[in-house]
Amino acid sequence: MTDVESAGVPDAFTIRAVCVVDQLLTVPGRVGVSAIDKRPVEGPVAVRRLGLHGDIQADREHHGGEWKAVYLLSDSDVEQWVDELGGPVPPGFFGENLRVTGIDTSQLQIGTELEVGTGGLRLQVTTPRIPCQTFAHRVGRPKWVRRFTEGGRPGAYARVLTAGPVEAGEEIRVVTVPTHGVTIARILAGVDDDEARRLLAEFDLAELAPSLVRKLDPATDVRPVDAD
């Protein structure tokens, strides 16, 4: 791990809104419903291993679970879509749990650890949000999956290292930062061989989100050197 200042990210940023599911939406596809419609709530919300109290994921195989328990998205992440969507993007509209301000989430490195508020909640950045057809259906814009990916500001998923409460207005502190330099933005764009090897030199496969490991696989040989 390296110190926060040299990693090029602020040492703290602020939660503007805490969002949980408001209603399930009917969407095309195998599952048929989505919990992407999240809205801000007032007061403290308990956060445990699988996410925020009162929140759900209709398809935890792809959206949620331990490695995607909390989704952070910043005001700066959505600014590029304001004109197209006809105005400011309200907190929760993209399905995020925490709308934050004061940081570029695309520059967070995989494995960065965050301390939230004063109640002991601790998170670890795990993987970028990968857009899907449910997201495209929610936004209602043509070729949204490709365009959102090209925008390069997907927001960051995190897993819960230590459970605790979260509330709008609280500070999130960046407490540890890896040395590999592989950011959320680089994972979304596609890492090169050197980046993948640096990441895997610092974290065992079991310490990485399975979806992230699958994304790394084409870029590097993760097998033992004596494997066939």
C-alpha cells in the first residue's frame, strides 16, 4: 500500500445522498424485474455484508452480492450526461447507493480501503460498474451500454470489510491505497498485460471480485508457470 497523497486522490470526500430501492421495475430479460430505481433516504442506514438495509438486488448474480454490496457514484461522474438527459441526474437514478462529491471515482484503485463516518463502516473498492441492458432500459437512450462505457466514468462498487451505519453528509476517508496503479477507469477500458500482472502481484485471486478476475483473464496468464 502507498500513502493517499502520492496516489493522486483526495484523502476525504463527502456523501451527498444515501439511496435504497424505491420500487421494483419491470424490465425485459430473464429476471423480469430490476431494483435499479433507488431514491435518497434520511437518517442513518445500516450497511452489512450484502449491502444497505432496505436495499435489494433483483439479480444478485450480476448486480450485488458481497463484491458489489455498495455502489458509489460521484456528481462529477454524471455531469457528462446532464444535457442529454435534460437536466441534473438525481441521486439514485443510475442505481447508486451512495452519491458522493469531491472525488473522481474513476481514479480510485482496485483494493482502496475507505472509512465511512464515525460508526466503523469500512469499505474496499472492488470493480467498476459495467453497464447492462437493464441500465439502458432505465435510461431509455439508444446505444447506452456502449456510450456509457466510452464515457469512462462508471462509478465504483465496494465490498463491506466492517459493517456499520452510513448517513448523508458524512465524510468518507481514503485510508489505504494499493501500489499497482490499476484504477476503476483502467479496468473499464481494459487493462494491458503489465497492469494485470501488477494487480495480481499485490492481490491474490481470492481477494478480487470474480467478475474482475474474469475481465483480467484475457490480459494475463493467471495459471501457475508450470501449468499446461
